[in-house]
Amino acid sequence: MRLRHIEVFNAVMLTGSVSGAARLVNVTQPAVSRTLQHAEVQLGFALFQRVKNRLVPTTEALTLYPHVERLFANLDEVQRLADTLKSGRDAKEVRVVSILTLGHEVLPRAVKLFAAKLPKVGVTIKTLHSPQMVSSLVLQEADVGFFYSPAAHPALQMEALGETQMMCVAPKGMLAAKTLRAGAVTLEELVPLPVIGLDTTHPLGITLSQACREAGVGLSSTINVQTYHAALSLARHGLGIALVDGCTALSADPALVDVLPLRPSIPVSIQAACPAGKPTSVVVRAFIRAVQQVLAEALTHLETHADTAIALVDWNMPEMNGLELVKAIRADDRLAALRVMMVTTETEVAHIERALAAGANEYVMKPFSREIIEEKLRLLGVDGDGLRAS
């Protein structure tokens, strides 16, 4: 079959008639009929039978058609790539594709950094599945993509941006107090607890399953999900423990859940991919660096302060007083869920009003007892079992 034969055959399969095929390929009906006849002569078998003024494909035609569909899909990709190369592109735009997980916290923060440095450069973000991202990058419909695991494709160049780890996100009260004080949780400690199952076909799900096998433990999962944010949401509603990557854990609300790293650590690599064989523009490099900076800052903060629920702040401190510290905490989006208790000898009503207006959650005046602090912690929803008298 020649390409013209394939084009007409595909048009008839799509429309079911000679007239419809003629309109689709913009030729006359006699031309369609002649092309079909020529194709059938070359093939040595019929492609269609006429039934009630419609062309019904033969068994041979139905066998051929899936291959023709794939051929036209490839031709469409060639056309899309040609259109991209022909039209060129305004250098004042960065086209980003990413897995959904990075689109919730990491990319918004990166866009904020990027816009502060290059305010006139536009950013377009699409969250896709990994195979779709690879296709978009190969066809040069995107400038950069962000993955969790390297995308093995000869037309892409990969760059490791950083590494996070799997985190445990548990509803308040589900983990033992000693586990919270330890600041990390082992897979063995999760065995008797309800754990939200992850898609075992996803690279991170596979990695987690392998870690469980190596540790010789089996986790109980009555609820299974495909996305990590779905698991996070279920944990927030008290339905089980979510085991998620560090980027997803950035969205956790410490008022509702406890966030602890897993031990032994299960690393998660974060990769950037660009089309190979062409230089990466300055603006694309700038966006990649913004993502890298966000990852370095946010994930370090998460792993260092994952179990920090409350800060006790004195009004009178060197370098920065307590009121200035409260304002600084409330100005940092990463600390939005951190509760702050002022503990001070300042007893004036004006001081109390200023501290609460600045964002303090509670105000305790000295002298105070252990019982008073524990009661304030309970009011704030913080476990005080590990409080030590000083």
C-alpha cells in the first residue's frame, strides 16, 4: 500500500462512507473509489463490502487498521514537531511539564522565586503522567520536565536536582508518644496500624514494597490510592497513615497530623529533563535553579523540623526579641502551621494584645507551673507527654 492508499483507507474507516472520506481528504468521491480499488488490487483482497449504502470493513481491513492508526499517530507527532520548529517560540516563556506531586508545593514556590528575578518571563505549567511528559519534551512542546525517577530516553538529558525521603504522615494521636519523641518511625512500628496503600506500579510504590520485604514486615492496607495527595488527604481525615514523599509532606497540616521521616531512610531522587541536542536557554536554566533552591530549602526544613509542633518564645531575648520572632515566623509560609506560645514576665495588657495580634497562639506569664504549660499545650492540640521539668 502506498501512503495515498493508506490515507484514503483511514478516511473511509473513520467516516464509514465514500462521501465522508472524500470530504475528509478533500478529493472527489470518484477519486476515493478509484484509490480504494487500486489498493485492493495491489493487496489482493477486499477491504470493504457495501451493505445498505455503507462500506463495512472486511476482516482483513480490521486487522490492518490498528497498524494504520499507529502510523497516523506517528505522522501527527511529526506534524506537531514541525509546527513547533516552524513557528519558533517567544524566548520570554518557559514551558514546564511536571508530575502532579511537585505541582502542589514545589513549583508554586519556584515560580515565586523565578518571577522575582525575571518578572517579564511567562511560565506555563502542565502536570502530566511521566510517559506524557516524555512525549511532550521529545516533541519540544515543553522546555523542561520534573520527574521523580530518571526518564530513560535517548532524546532527553537528565539532571539530578536533589533528594528527599519517604515520610510518615499520621493522624494526631495514632503514633505512640515515644515514637514522636524519637522524631522518626520505623516500618516495624507501623505494622499494627492502618496504613493507606500506594499504587505498587508507581516507582515510589515499588520502592516502598521492596523496603517492606527487606525489613520482613507486612503493612495493613484496607484503603489503596493512586496519588500521594489522596493518601495525605485521607490521613488528614484520620483514616490511616500515609507514607509519602517529602514534597507531598510539605502540604501536611501539623495541626491535624504528625510528620516523621521513615527509618531506615528511603531516598527519592528528583530529576529535571530537557530535550537533548539543543542548548538550554538562560531562562530555562534559571527556572531549574529556582526549583533546585526550593527543594534544598523546603526539604531541609521539613526533615529538620518535621516533628516541631510548637515554639515557646520569651519576650526578652538577645538579638531579636520575642515579638520580632513571632512576626518573622508568621512571615515565613513554611512555618504557617507552627504554633507559638509566648512565655514571659511581661504582664501588661498591651504586651499581650501586641503578641496575639502578631500571631502568637497563647500567652503565659511567669511564674508558671508545669501544669499550666501542659494545659496550654492541650488547648493547642500538642502532646505534652514528653515535657520535662527544668
